[in-house]
Amino acid sequence: MSRAAGYEWRLFAETEAHLYRRALLDPDLYWPPMLLAWCEEERQEPLGHERTAISADRIAAPSATVRCPRCSGLLLDANAVARGERGVRGGQG
């Protein structure tokens, strides 16, 4: 199974779609108040996104104009690894 299965697309600040951990998107959770998009998880100084600025609705397939290129690259890499291929995009989008 792909690591990407644990993430889903959500719109942040009504401008850009990011991948967030499903386990933390439960509407009954209020902690942590800041969530990290997948593209921020490995950064030395990650930028957290306020929970209230993340849309409540899942986006099945965000358009290329709104999806975060780094999150998109991480998704492609995770799926390639799950298929037994080597990730080539390095999450660079």
C-alpha cells in the first residue's frame, strides 16, 4: 500500500490544495491547532497551517492550478515506491 493512502487533499486558505494526514483531519479533533501539510513534514522549519484555514471537505482530484507541486511530487513518489519502482521526483513536484 502506498504511503499516500494516509493523506488527503484539502484546500488551504482557499488558495492552494495540500495533502494532510487523514488521522489529524477528524472534525472532532481540536489538537494540534496547526497541521503540517506533507510538503512541510521534512523541513527543518516547517510552516504549520491553522486548522481553521483548512477546508473541511476532501478534494478528490485538485486541478493542477491549485495543487501544491511539492505535495504532488511526494504523492507520485509514494505511489511509485508502492508499485516497486524507485521514486524519481523527490517530492519536488
